[in-house]
Amino acid sequence: MALTFFKTPKNKQYNYKPVYYDQKKEEREKRLKAVSEDDPEAYSEALRDRLDLRWKRNAGARSRKASNQRLFVILLVMFLLLYLLFIL
């Protein structure tokens, strides 16, 4: 039995439970709820949300395509300049 003059603090414990947010799942549940209801206003809102989602998805594909084309043009110009510099 050892005598101590200072008490060492114990580790603090937290009751943290992480919350996960799944955006696709939330949107899917919202669409299913709108379809199951007979409210035409809810259905039109769900349709608008679906079109908005599709628009965003297509916009990302278009920007990637434009970026790839720009990269190809830049590389082509660089190779032509190097060719002119070193060959001619």
C-alpha cells in the first residue's frame, strides 16, 4: 500500500455516437413518399427534384468532358512547340 500525495486524473470518457448522413437514401425515401401519396403537388415537387438531380449529374459529366478536351489541346500544342524547337 503506497501513500500518494497527488491524485492522478482519470481519462475522460465521452458518449459520442457518430451520425451518418446518406444523401442518396434521403432523396430516395423522399421520392418514394411522394409517389405513395395521392397529392399531385408532392408528386410535382418530387419530379422537379429528380430533374434537378439529373441536371446536376449531367453538368458534372459535361464539365469533365470539356476539361479532358482542354487538356488534349494543351498537350497537342506543347508537343508541336517542342517539335518545332528541337527538330527544326
